[in-house]
Amino acid sequence: MLFRSMHIHDFPDTTLLVIFSFLCEADLCRVARTCRGWRAIAYDSSLWRCVNLKRFHKLNEFSLIKLIQSRMVPMLFKINLGGFTLSPRVFQVLAMHCKQLRVLCLGSVSFEEDFTVSDESFPGNLTKLDIRHSSGHPTAFKVITQNVQQVQCLGLSDSIFGVIDTEGEKLRFFASLKEVRILEFSYCNSLTDTIVQFIAENCPNLRSLCLRRCHNIRGESLSKLIDCCSSLTSLVLDGTSVSDNEVQAVSWENSMITEVDLSWCRHLSKVGLKSILTRCRLLRFVRLCCCGYGHAITDEVLHAMTECRYRSLQVLDLSYSSEVTNCALGRFVASCSSLQYLRVYHCQKITSTLVNLIPSASNVFVVANFHLQRGGLATSATSEGPATLLSATPVNYSQRESLDMSLRQD
């Protein structure tokens, strides 16, 4: 049977709509300039349901509002405006005309002008909101605090504490976060253990908490957090000021923690690490970069971990740990058959001899800054990045329960 060749302009609109759905925002704008027919298809609101405008953060307000009204209304579900300078008018358009909007990414945004509190001053049906590293007019954050009742995944910046400065306001705000499952703070120096206790008492559904580089977190709230949040599986304490005494007082054995990040916790020693790592038996993801200035991870800690016989541990990052040796690490890897990813970047005592200590049947993927060789295959460290070898296909080196992962899933 002979088939007649078909020109792309002969394709039905429904077919072109499917084809165009694979294009990014910039490419949709390009095909829209081809002809009137393609312009109408490229501007179909179903193609603008999930939009990432972060790369266009210098777009002026008039053009941004026009873009939202002409292409995204009424089907907009997710929009990333990271890096923009935004006024109340942008949010009024989103609140009034984008009733299906559920995911709003405002990372590193600067809010300008006075925000008036009203029913249409900010989208009110959001399930995911990210305002990490954002700053600007305090009234913007005041409006945000009144529109988070349905949010399940939330990223907050230090600026939020400028509008909830009293204990009563903080308690009311966190009491409104009943639905929150993933909560992330980054570089929030205003965050204290008292606030984390408010969170523990008022967010019963919390599954993931990130306190990255929140230097005033000392760990007094950890016991309350573990006791109250029985669903908590992911805890990031990267760069906090938690100490041995505080982590030893926590009933880690009663927790459901599978992901823990203790990197750059300068006040932790091997005592605190053993207390956590030997009592959390469900661990899948462990990150311990430069813990205790690189001296907390010792062979003694690895011996204790070896005795635990983890059944689910897949990812272990020991980068910048100066005390770990080949022998102890090799024994641990041999005892942990589930391990798939091992990062030992800039570990002073780890050498290529480590490879000979890992069982040949192991599927672990090793990342290091020295030459690795096995079975005729070799890689070498370069200035661009560390060397890698052993398993042909690395696992996804990331947390499963995190705000960034949740935002990527939509």
C-alpha cells in the first residue's frame, strides 16, 4: 500500500497540540511566530498549565501579566517565578483568574510595594508554595501567612519571621499548617528550637523537615519533634548547631527516619553520631559531609554502623571526612549489601586501595577524587569533578522526601 506524504501543515490541530506539548516555553514562543494557525495552537492554555519562567526573571510586570492573561488563564496549575521582582498586581491576576493554580514557586523573589490584605490579594488554594530566599516588602509576607492553610509542601525564608515576631503570632501561624507534610527552611537565622517545638506540636502530618544552615538550631527541640511527628521520615540538620548532648536525649529508635543529613554540624562528635546512626535502623539516605569539622566520622563510628547491618541503606556520603580509613570503610561496604552510592570525595585517608576491599559482587557506585580501577575500567579525577566507578548506573543521589523533589514531580 502506498502512503501519500503529508506536510506538517496538513496535521490536524489535535496532533499539533500533542507535538507542541513537548516544547518548552521559549520554543512555544518561537513556533507561535510561524503562522496564525500555529500561534493559536501554541497559545492554547493547556500547553501553559505548568510554566517555568525563572529564566525570564527580567521580564517587566506589564509583559508578565499579559503573558499570564493571554496564555495561562484559566488552566494554569503550576508556575515558577523564581528571581522576579513582583508587585501585588501580579498576585491579584493569579488569584482572580487562575483558580486552578496549586503550585507556586517564588524562590529568591523580591516583593515590592504595599500588599493589601483581601480575598484576592494572593492565591488561596495552593498545595505547594516555595518562598525560600525571598525578601522585600513585609506586607507581602503578611499576606502569605494568611493563605497557607491548605499548603502541604512549604518552603520559608527568614523574612517570614519579620511579620510573626511575637510568640502568639508564631503559634497561630504554625497552628494553621495542619496539612503540611514537607517543610523547609534554608539559612533562617531567626529560626529557633522554640519555633521547631511549635511546628512539632501543630504539624502532625509532617514527613520531611529541612533546617539547612539554620545556625540557631541547637537541638533542644529534637526530642519533641520525634515524639510528636510519628510520620517524620526525612530530617536535614545540615549546618545547624546541634550537639552531642541534645541528640543523645532523643528516642531515635522510636522514629521512622529513613533520610538524615548531618553535614557541616560542627558541634557533633563521634559520640553524637553513634547515638543517631545506631538507633535509626530504617536509614536509606545518610549524608555526613565534614561533620564535626571532618573529625566526627571515625573508624569507631563505621564499626558501630557495620554492626547495625542496615537492610535499606542505599546512599552514604562521607565527603571531607579526614579520619576514615580504607579498612573500616571496606568492611562496612561489604556488610551493607543494599548500598548503591558511596561518596568519599576529599577523604584524606581513603585511597584507591578501597576498591580492592569491596566485594566484586557489590553494585555500589563510588565517587572519589582519586584514580579508581577495576576490571580494566578506570576513571580519573579532574578539576571539573570527582572520579566515579564500580556500578555502571548510579542511583538517584537525592532525598525522596524533599521540597525540590516534590516540586519536580508536578
